[in-house]
Amino acid sequence: PSLEGVRSASATVGPRGIDGSGATLFVALRGEAPGPPAAVKRISNPSFPLELTLSADDSMMGQPLPEKGSLSIHLDGDGNASTKEAGDLTAAVQAFSGTPITVILENAAQ
């Protein structure tokens, strides 16, 4: 099964790297069991609104995608998913296979 119609929309300009490069959007789908993500997608210099689909092509190690799980989205200024800097934007939602999700990334300080 694929997780279709995942959309991210925001009027917020993404954070910039120290070198002025654009942000990187990381999308990760985790099933209900603990462990690494079942699927991931990395998008450099995203523009919003953005529509994307997670499918078997994004699966980690060829495993099938879970029917339900947690979808996390991280807009990162330095392009390193493991660091959290001021200005990075993050959201997480419950996801169900085949169900469109709209995610709005906003800077809480605005």
C-alpha cells in the first residue's frame, strides 16, 4: 500500500543553511512498532505548497509500508536530519495508508 496525497503547505520561508543554501525537507513514516522508519523521503530546496506521495519506492530495505503509523516532517536549515537548529520546523501526524494528509508547517514565533 502507499501513503498517497501527503501535502505540505506553508507561506513560511524555509530556514537557510549557514552557506545560504536552501533548506531540506525530511519526511519519515514509522509503523506502530518501535524501530527505524519504514519509509523516508528527502527533498532539497522544497517550495511550498508541496504535494508528495510516499510509496514502496521510498521504503527502507524494501519492506512493505505499514497500514498506519506516524508521519514526521522536518524542514531543516543545515540539511542534517539529526540536528535541530533555531528556525527548523517540525510536525508529526498519524497516517493511514491511502488517506490524504495536509500538513501545514508554521513558525510558532510568528
